[in-house]
Amino acid sequence: MSIPFIDLKAQFRVVEDEVRSAIDRVLEHGQYIMGPEVGELEAKLSEFAQVKHTISCSSGTDALLMPLMAYGVGPGDAVFTTPFTFIATAEVICLLGATPVFVDIDPHSFNMDPAALAEVIDRTKREKKLTPRGIIAVDLFGLAADYDVIEDIAKTHDLFLIADAAQSFGGTYKDRRVGSLGDVASTSFFPAKPLGCYGDGGAVFTDDDELADTMRSIRIHGKGDNKYDNVRVGINGRLDTLQAAVLLAKLRIFPDELLARDRVATRYTDGLADFVETPKVSNQCASAWAQYCVLSERRDAIQSALKDAGIPSVVYYPKPLHAQGAFADLGYKLDDFAISAKVSERIFGLPMHPYLEPEAQDQVIAVVAQAADGR
Ligand SMILES: *Cc1c(COP(=O)(O)O)cnc(C)c1O
């Protein structure tokens, strides 16, 4: 028996009838671009995330790019973010000619450390080389960053705050839904994310009417009153109607899937807490559990034992962004962000999805426990 890291086939069996008829309906009406399912999905997502505006788009990366473009970010601007995230978070800042300024993470949540953020903003202001413009906080592995504190810092320094919720959509922070955090939140519907479609997709959420209008224009080539009236430079950032139809079917089972993910995470933590460092989720938050990642000095031994048992495990992330060749021009050294560097040496993710059976999970737990113990 092999255990998949993420089981999209098991999920497909649950939504199969609905997805097939939803796709059929799109094939019948033929409105492949901005068809009725797109608006329907946006309304449902706004309700789910408790926000005024949802703007669906072509990927989680474009969902980060569009708000940065709407804020007019460009050369000479500093955008503060974490180096312990997927490349897209910082890539979009560079695409606009601005500079990502990294802030180290908290060793337990793996999210941006607010105290370090305040220090880096002060230092950037003192140096006067870049203009501080905004913050992209990342909700790593499904757990929201510490928004109460980060929102205060953003307000104090007059910075915009984008929540990169690519991994956390479906989670909550102190009774607020992920999506309603920050000035604007971005998510991804990449197939492996908690809410995924069958291709690329994403969405942006905000309560800000003006920002929402600007992003709707940016999404379709900077359109004005109609598509041949272009009032600004934009992108081709639309979500396909077919993907919206898939997401509508999957959104219906999403609340149940989130509960199942939480049950899987609890079982892992109960079984593994004595052997490896397990994730800590404050009781004021609910993680969307995009990943279940643990830390151990014996990572190599545990991963090789898992491999021998036919169980996949993945390192998120083996190399923090400040050490990536893509950002070599920024001139960082690996130990500039000591916590990110240290965590990247010890962290790894275990199979995590809503359809993971207790028996399969207990097999994973047994292999990890034994290898971590060194017996
Ligand atoms: C997946 C991901 C993205 C990018 O999403 P895509 O849909 O793949 O473009 C951005 N940020 C984080 C933290 C992610 O995990």
C-alpha cells in the first residue's frame, strides 16, 4: 500500500458527479471567459471569507501581483516580507522593480516575527535608501500570521498590508476568517492548496471599494468602461470559467474537509509530540492545514525510514529565499536570518489531506517515532 502525500483522487470521487455536470454546463453555455460561474464563485467566496469583494484571478501569484500594482509599487520601494515562504511571495515584488526586504520568522509559527518586522522597518527608514511602502505577511502551512500586531505596525508606519493566504484559506484568526485579514488578502487555488481547482487559479479579497475596482481593472488589461478602453497597464489575470465551476463544486465540501484536516493534524500531534517538534496552533486560531510539518535534528534518518516504508515526505522549504540565486543581487548571507536558516535544516512535511485514513496515518506515526528515537 502506498500513501499519497496529497490525495486528489479520493477527493475527486467525492465531487465527481457534481464536477462533471458543472463542467458540462460550461461546455453547453460556452462562456469560457468570465462566464456566469465566475461571478457566482466570487459571491460565494465573499460570503465564506466574510469580505465585501472577491476578485478571482489566474493564480496565487497574480493574486499577489494585482494588489501591488494597485498600490503603485515600483522601483525604490521596500516591501517587507518573510524569507521562509514560496518564491512567489517575493518574486512579485521584484517583477515590479521594487525591493523585497526580508524579516526573520518566529521559530514556532514559522510566520513573520512582528518584533523583527518593527526593527527592520526602523532600520530601513534610518538608511533612507528605500521608501517603505508595504508588508506581505504569509500564513505558512495554513496558520494565520499574528495580524493584530502586524496590522498595528502597518498602521503606525502608514504601510499597506497584504496577507498571503495561499496556504491558509479556510482558516481563522481570533474569530476573523482568513480573507478578511490585512488590507487585502490573496489566495491560490493551485490543485494542492486546501481549496484547489484543476489547474491554476487564485483570488484577492478586500473590503476596500476603490482598491477592488482598481484590481478588477488590472485583472483585465487595465480596462476602463469596456475592454477596448484601457485606463492603466494591467495583466491577463482572469480565472477560467471551467475552474470557477470546479471550485463551486469543491467549495460545498470544503467546510467538511477543513474539519477532516484538523482531525488528521490532531492525530499526528497526539502520536508524534514525544518524538519530534509538532506544530503549535494557538487556541485563538484554526489552521487550514495546507501542510503538517514537524522539526527534528534527525530529519535525514526519519525521511529515509519513511522512504523505505513507501511514505512520501517533503521539505518545505530547503532553502530560504534570501539564499536563493534569484535574489543574489540583494546581497544577503544565509545567517542573516538565523531562524529561517535553522528551521530549513530541520523541517519536513508528512502526508496531509482530508482523506487520510487513521490506519495509514498510524503507519506514518510509527515509522517517524521509531526513526526519531534512533532505535
Ligand atoms: C502556492 C503559493 C503561492 C503562489 O500560488 P500559485 O497559485 O502557485 O501562483 C504564493 N504564496 C504562497 C505562500 C504559496 O504557497
